[in-house]
Amino acid sequence: MKVLVIGGTGALGGHAALHLAAKGHAVTITGRGESAPAGTPLTGLDYLRGDYVAGDFTADKLAGFDWLVHAAGNDPRHVPAGEDFGAWLHKANHVALPAVFAAAREAGVKRAVQLGSFYPQAAPDLIAGNVYIQSRLAACEKARAEGRPGFNVVSVNAPFMVGTVPGLSSAIFEPYVQWAKGLIPIPAFAPPGGTNFMSFQSLSEAIEGALERGEPGKAYLVGDENLTFQQYFQLFFDAVGSDVKVEVRDEELPLLPDVAIPQGRGNTIAYEPDAAETALLGYRRHDIANAVREIAAQFG
């Protein structure tokens, strides 16, 4: 199939693009820059420059593609300096994102996946009062609402993600590895609480399964392992060969600031993904330690 991955120069979209290409699909990735990131295997894929928030992906741009993966939903990291937080997320996730799916339908795309966040399904009590989670819910609902017979749209809603794309830098995982190696002067502690984690590899398999077998209009809550933050960060220290034991402290960790824990420090979001849905999508489980080892190997 001819597949377009919007956001394919990022970590999750890039991993999914490479996975689909390895399965024999003709994959094109998009990004806002002039080209795919140098020094990564993404440069071997076709490239289409564009910004979905700016409305670049019109029906004529999407014509000729069989499948679409939208892996570029905006989160707090994407709000430009000086922009109103809520207004930007509304523009990006409530309006611009579903517009892409409407254009894809007009262009004759047959199947599409909207990659979203787990919070609305896994922790619906967090929706009220959280503009970011509200925008993610809107993206999930409005993208699927653009589906019609012959244009199947599903959402794959993912938890905390763990993994790497060869050669691609990471503002999250590179510091984790340096910290575990003792190169960043922050004590080895984790805040209380935890969440569900999933590897890039598992998610890419879930996206592939959603494209091939997903039920039209369905929102799939995917995930892998429920870990405390202490257990999670201990994996990084173990992966670099450190004998340091991560302790729990009820204080903010600079590498995982409280703003990145919507359920609140000390609280946990835990769930078991539906077994039938996991089998349908065909993604692996118990892959977090392996993903951390790959991160440590890349950034160590």
C-alpha cells in the first residue's frame, strides 16, 4: 500500500513509518523541515514537506495514498512561544487535525489511523479542567467522525512511550541515559506513583494492525506494562550497568516534572488492555526492558 505518515520525522511516526516500510509498504513521511532528519534511516523514505496545523494537507496533496497515519497531534511541547496554550491546542487538535481526515476522505484514502493519547480512555476523570486532555479527546472523536463507508478511520490511543529511532536525537531519553551513567548531577530518585508504558515497537505493530484489521470508527486503548516510576527509572540504571538503586521521594524530579504527570504526583494510571483487541491488533507485550536497553545502547 501507499502510506502517508504525517509526523513521520518524529519519534513515534518515524518508528511506525520504518516498520511499515519494512513490511513492504511504499511509505512517505511528512515534516515541517526541508527534509527527513539526516543520519537516520528516515532519509531512505519519500518525503513530503508540510504542516497540518497550517492546513497544508489538502485533498490534492493526499491523492494517490491508500492509507494514512496521523502521528502529529499537538501536546504542550508543540505550543509556540507567545501563543495562548488553550487556543493553540484548539486550533491544532480540535480543528486542523480532523480537517486532515476530511481531506483524506475526499482524496480517496481508504484507511486511516489517528494516533492519540490514553488519558481520555484510561483516566476519564482527568478530562474536566485539563485543556490538553480535552484537545486529545476532541482529536480522537472528530477524526473518527470523518469516517464513511469506504473510508475507515480508527484511533490508537497510547500511554507513556519508550523507544528510539536509530540516529534520531531525543530530548527525553538521552538525558535519562546520561543521568543513569552519573553524568547529570541529580540524585537517583523517582516520584511516587506510576503509569502504563508501551514500547515504540509495540505501538508500531498496533498501528499496522489497526490499518489492516481495525474496526471502522473504533478507538483502541493500547498499552503494555504498568510500572511505578521507580521501577521504570531503575530500568535505565540497570541498562547502563549501574548498581545504583533508585529510591522514591515525594518531590519533583527535574527529568519528569510534575506538569508531565497529569494524574498528579503520587497517583497511578494502571490498566490492562483488552485481550481481544490486543490480539486483533497483533502487538507484542512485555517489551519495556528491551526498549530501555535499546535506548541505552543508542545514547550511551
